[in-house]
Amino acid sequence: MLHQFFLSIQIFCEFLFEGLPT
């Protein structure tokens, strides 16, 4: 269950960085 938590964090980070203005 902890693995799924980290996986959600990784997906969230990718989504967050993808939305950053470059």
C-alpha cells in the first residue's frame, strides 16, 4: 500500500513539473 502512495507522489510530481512554465 505504501508503494501506491509513492507512485501517486511520482505521478503528481510529473504532472506538476509538466505544468510549470518553461
